[in-house]
Amino acid sequence: MIFYFDEAYHDPAITYKNNSINLVKNNVEEFYVGCYVGSDQWDIIDKAVRELEQRYRKRFSINDASELKSTALLKTPQLRYGLASLSNRTRDFYSELFEILSGKVKIHFSVLNKYEYLLRECFPNAEWFNAHGVNYQLFIYSFTKFMILHSDYDFPSILFSKRNNKWKIGRMADILEGHIEKISSIKKKITEYATVEMMIRVIRHPDFYVHSIPEKLHWSYKFSPQLFHAYCSETRIVPDRIYVDNEEHTLKALKNEFSCEVIGTDSKESVEIRICDWMAGFFSRMLLSYDNDYKNDNENDLTENIHFLDNRFFPNDDAFKSFMKLLYDLFICQQASYWATSGSFYGDQAVCFYTFLRYYDYCHKNNQIPNATDFNLMLIDELQDSFRDMTK
């Protein structure tokens, strides 16, 4: 089986300049997505996909000398309501692409949160937490989520600061203690209150410390190959070769992880790499669309109100339901393995996307009309299950 790889939202480093972390700039996001697509039927796939690509170049007014990129198919400002916002021609393209791939490929997604990476570089390692009776996964997940959802507290400015360890710990503890005062009387915040209390106890521990980090924190390329290796081990797949869209650090990391031949290639010369680009672009922008809707609702945070996705996320027409069934079959039924989509401890964006697919499947099987309230209940259950798994 031969695999191909491409990535989305790849940033070589995390920096903090002019009172801002670079993860909030245009075309930069908080997570990285790596996409591996493998098959032993590439001859069949390639022929069909080249014909598909040629037709849709014309529909998107792209000349033959240029690539049909996922950025042209999926323009972020046009994805306000996630899958429901896809233009007809984009949905048609992906429907045909997924039908071609169905039953012929293995897909692995690595989803890595850059804020979590920052925290793991700054905070003590897992051994320190275990020695002090603290669940490392749970702590890192909780702190990452808190830092992302409460960006106004600007934790990156503290972590990148050149000030001493005592000041950093004191500043973070003060922020957390101030926050629990704000939420102490809000019933929906009971779990958050207990979690933040735990975070305060840990960082107030006399042995806790914060590593100094450079002004430019370089990204680690080893995690995605390691996760893909875990997927291959679980599914008993031994790649014959791995082709990578030319990127020096990714090539090196894959060569260190796999004994098979790892080859750099140009997406202009490889339709298979372009398939990975289309897949990584689709997956990452869907994660982003749903996540942005939740994160942008600041006005309800300190109230008892619960945020729901807009009902425009939930079409009930036959064309959309057919598309959702195709996604469910490809992304869930055909990729049913623990490591098929894996990555950081904090992976709420991926949980939301896969829950959306499962919810539509549930509605289809039970003849129910999709709606925001029922989806939100299912999503809460899924997130709580993921949280509980980290405590085991």
C-alpha cells in the first residue's frame, strides 16, 4: 500500500510579538492537520480523479496550468454554517471525490493543537505530574481549553515573557483565581469551577515550574508521523512507500519514523498529493467553521445561557442528507479504528465534527428532523465522554 501526505495550517514556529501571538493572524489557525491517504488501487483512483479535476477546473475558472487547490474550493469566509454553507459546485466536487475514494483508501488525520504544544513545552513533563498525583492529560487538556476559550487573559504573553518563574506562576494563578470568583454563582459553570480549582492547586504547588522558551518556538514535526505509525500498527498496515509534498522537516520526521522509502514530490506532478490537499483542506475548514461559531459567542459565557449552533447548520433536504451519508460512510464506517483521527489531548474541534456526522446518521435512522437542541445534547455527551476517558 502506498501512502501520500499533505497538511493544512502548517506554521514552522509559534511567536509572540507586538502583544499578539501569531496564531491569531489571517490564514493561521490554532491547530495543524496532517492527512495521510493510502491505497493499493491508485491506478483506478488516479484516472477517475484526473477526469474529475479537469471538469471542475472549468467550473471554478482555473486554467490548466494552475492547480485546483482546496483554498479555491473552500473559502473560509463562505463557510459560516459549516457543511451547510458549501456551494453547490464545491459539494458536487467533494461528493464525486468521496464516491471515487469510497472503499479504496485508508485515511489518517493528525490533529495537533498549537496552544497545547506551547503549554507542553512550558510546563513540567508527564513524569512530574505523575509523581505529584496529577493526571497529566487532564491538566494539559483543561489548561489548553481554558487558554483558548479565554483569550482575553493572554496567557501567551506570560509564557513568552522573560520574567522569572515566580512571576509567571503568580500571574497565572492570579488570573485563574480571579476567574473562579466571576463564575462562582453560575450553575452551568460547576464543572469549570472545579477544573480551574484543580489547575490553581497544581500551579501553586511549591515544586511547580515553568520552562523558559525562545522567542521563536519551532514546531515539532515528529508528532504527526508518530500518530500515523500508531494507526498503521493498529490496522496492521505496512506502507510500501510514503510520498510527501516537498517539506524538509516533514520528510526528515517521516524518515526517522518509518523504515520504508519516504519520497518528496511536488503537488503539481502528483494528483495523489492533490487528493491529500483536498482532504486536509476539507477536514480542517470544517473543524474551523463549527469551532468558530462556539468560540465567537462571548456574550453568553458569564450567563446561564447555553450556546446553540444556528439552525442553518442543519438542513433537512435530500441532497444534504445524501451528502452526510456519504461523509458518514467514508469518515466513520470505513475508518473505524482508534487512531484513524488522533492528536492532541485537546481535540474538541474533531469531536464536534464527528459528532455532527453521527448525529445526522442518528436522525436518518430514526426518521428525525435535525435540530440544534438535540445536536447540542449529543455533543455535550461526547465531550464529557472524552473528558472522562482522560481520567481513567
